[in-house]
Amino acid sequence: MDPDIVRKVPYDGFAADVWAAGVVLYIIYVGKLPFYGEFQEDLFRRIQNGKYTPVPPELADPKIVTLF
């Protein structure tokens, strides 16, 4: 979920699409979701703070990791 939606700010379709594309690319590259929370509020807090699952060291190509 786009952080702006979590914060309940007005919807910006372009920003939400860019966010979604980044999440999809992360899932394709790493093989897991970038954000995980034990419950919904925890998940939303992690999204707002940008606390994502780190890229595993074996996938840590500097050219790609800097994108995340």
C-alpha cells in the first residue's frame, strides 16, 4: 500500500503507480515482500517509516541494491 494512502493524504495516481512498480520489482528481485508486519498497524508503520526487508547479501549487486 502506498505510504500516502496509509497517511490518508489525497490520492496521486502517478506516485501510487511508481510505488507499486517498486514493490513489484523488489518482489521479483528478492523473492519476498519488502514490508512485513505482525498486524495491520505494524505493517502500516513500517511502510510509513520505510523499514523494508533488507536485500539478502547473496543478491547484493551494488548496481541493483542502490535502487532500493
